[in-house]
Amino acid sequence: MSDQHLVTKNYVAIIDIGSNAVRLVVYDGFNRAPTIIHRERTICNLGADMATTGCLNPDSVKKAMNFLRRFSGLLTAMKISNVRTVATSAVRDATNGRKFVDAVQKEFGLTISVIDGDEEARLSALGVLANGFGGNGLIGDYGGGSLELIVLKKGIVQHKASLPLGSHRLTAETSREAQMKIIGEHLDSVDFLKDCAGCDFYATGGAWRSMALAHMHITKYPIQVLDHYQVEGEKAAEFAGRISRESPTSLEKAAGMSRKRIADMRIAALTMELLFERICPRKMIFSGTGLREGLVYDQLKPATQSQDSLIASCTKIALKISRFDDILSFRTLASWMDPLFADKNAEFSRMLEASCLLSDTGWFEHEDYQADHAFRRILVMPLYGIDHTDRAFLALSQYVRYKGYLRRLSSREEIDEVTRPAQTFLNNKIVDLAITAGLAQRMGYLLTGGALGLLRHTELETTPEHLILRLNDKAGMLNADAIRNVLKGLAERVGLEAMILSPFPLKGNDS
């Protein structure tokens, strides 16, 4: 066997030992948009006895050790040497936490970093920032042992606090009144909360993410993506109050979740309800990233951290899936389409570039299914730095790029069923922009056969009456009847007449 078969990719593994769960996540390396290669978790409940004994639960320690043995073996088989193991609230606060850490080190050779509350808050904030969220607002990371609160201003951590309000600690209190008293006392001790009124609130952590899934289930939300899911602040507060008061049996039926998840979620909802009474957030946004992604982001060089997270995600996908290893050609396509969007701003230019980077991701599908599959894949693709409206735009543009034909979009009664989830989020203007982008990409691929570099020898131009395709003497061979037909369709979309100017015109073609 050659040595080449023994070389692995530069994957990085994070083992996160929390109060509730022990997790292993393997990423494809230290990069701006790390892709998850493998992940698994086990609920160990290490912090189950912290409120009563101050120690890690003995049975939970055995369970955690068994799974850490598995994780260690998997990483050896995967030949991953870049491993970061961290432990949070339960291990750092337990009287036998050090004993557990030493046992893991001795048996598996894993060096555990027991991070304090401030460091946990900082890393959670980095994980949220890495996902392209706005740089202003309050982050809340809710876990089994603690609640981290972090204030961001212009992307910089201004304040942070770690409060012992995790689900394990609060569950030890038998009455709702006692729980409310403890939560209220700790929240009132955080001076900076009084300056967070009306802010955007970014929620992360397992129990709060469960609340997002429950809300999506109950409201029949059309896109099943937790990341960047948003709820208006007042409605979020009402929902938290409902979850905290409703019976477990009723919630099981309404939210479609297990009783164990419901139990943790009700405690988390009570904490959120009391927090929201104090800050009255403008909106709540759920983050699919947190501490583990923060650990990766923290290792990046400043130049890499400054990259646009969405463009980094789409670039990586383009390199892995597209037929031609030529990222520059996708940016050429985006520039070539510019004349069709006279009023575009920087944010739309970003979305147009992302759309073009994803424009060759469906080539290997059967042509009868390309449009549907491209749409559904991109709608739920694990992209960084993108909200649900932008997801809908990207998915719809690729549906059209792959010859998906939409029913009359100006008439909502006749919306195409495949694309209905996307069009729920988009007004008619944005839908029209997505259609124009998709048609232009379709034309670019048809014109060049996918060798998009040829677009450098062509140009789109708009006049008050015409959409003109100019072909120079190096591109005259690209002229064909099929090109005239698709150009005509694109021109009709933008309310113009089509014209091709070529050194080698077809018979009957305008020139």
C-alpha cells in the first residue's frame, strides 16, 4: 500500500463535554465556513447532581467515559490528530471535576481544557459572529449548567456574564416560584442588561434551539432550517411564556418532541421569559452555531476571519461540486449579468455572487429533476451567513437556472407548488429578481456550454429599448438559434427587445 493512502485531510475535531451532553464534531479544517464531516452526541447528564451534591453524577461519569472511549477510537481510525477537547460548567464547578479530567487524560490521552464562564461566553460569541450575524445585540447561550450572556457592539464583545441558571440547576428546585426567584435574582445582578432594551437577541444552546424547532412545528413554518430562524420579540416572549406554563403532555402533542426534551425546554423557556421581561427584544434570532464553531473561528488568522461567511461557504461548495475547477468563472458570470440589475446595491451583489457560485451544483442530476432538486437542496443547504429570505432567493434563482418554469408569479393563487416555501418569504420584486438571475445564468451556461470563461468575449448591454448580447470575434462561434430564443425570453422578462451583435450573424438575426 502506498503512503498516499495513509494521508488524511486536514480535519479538526472538537469534543465538547457539557453538563447535559458529550459531543464530537469533526470539521473539514480551520476555514471561514467549516463543514461538518461527522457529528454525534450522547446525553450523559454529568451535571444532574450539581445542585444537590456539587459532584458529577457517578453513573453519568461512567457513561461519558464509555463514549469518550468511542470518540477516541473514531478519531484514531480517522487519523485526526488536530483535536480540541473542552469541558464547561459541570466539570469546572464539580468537586470531582479534576479527577474526571485526569482520568480522561490517563485513559485516552485527551487533554481537556476546562474553560471558565468568561471564556465560554467569549467562544459562544465568536461562534455566533462566525455565522455572519449582525455585530450588535445580546447573545444568550443556554446550557445544562449555565447561561452565558454577551453584549456585542460593532462585532466586539463589550460585556459578558456567566450565570448558574442551566436546566440541571433549576430542575433541582421543585416549585416554579422558587425557580423564578433564582432566575430573577441572577438576572437582576447583571448590570448591563438595562442597556439592552429593544436589542436583537441571538439565542443558542440546545434547549433554546429545541424551542425554535417547537415554534416551527406549531406554526407550520415552511422552511425547516433552525439557523437564522427569526421570531418577532413580543411573539417570542409570548411563546416562551406558553412553553413554560403548558403541561408536558400537552407540549408533547403540540411540539412533537420527547418528554425529556420538553422538560429541559420548559425550564429554558422560563429563563427566556424572565429575561425578555427585562430587555423586551426587537426580535429573536436562533443561531445554529455557538461554542464549537467559535473554537474553530478563534484559530483563524484575522484575514480569514474577515472573509464573507456566505461567499466562503458557496466557494467551498463550488469547488467540491461544480464541473470546472475555476472559481473566477463564476465571478465572471456575476459581472456579466450586472447590466440586468441597474439598481442593485452591495447586498444584492453579494447574493448574486453567491447564486452564481451555486449555479453548477445540479449538473449531475437527471435533467427532469435538476430544477426541483437544486431548489430543495439549496433551501436547506448548511450555509453560513444567510437568513431565510436570502435562502429563498438563492433556491428560487437556481430553480429557474435549471429550467424550472414558474406559474404566474404575480398571482399568488397560482404559485408553483415546488417553490411555494421560498415565495412565502419573498415579495414580487425579489421574486422577479430571482427569476431574472436564474434566466441570465441559464443563458450564460447555454451560450458557453459551461465554460464560463468564454463570457469574457461577450457582453450584455441594456438600452431603453433593447437587451443586446455582443459577441466579439473570439466568440462569434457561440451564436446559435438556441441562444436567440433564450435571449428573447430574458429580454421579455426585463421588458426589452432582444438583439445579438456578432461578427458572424445567423441568417435573419439582428446585427
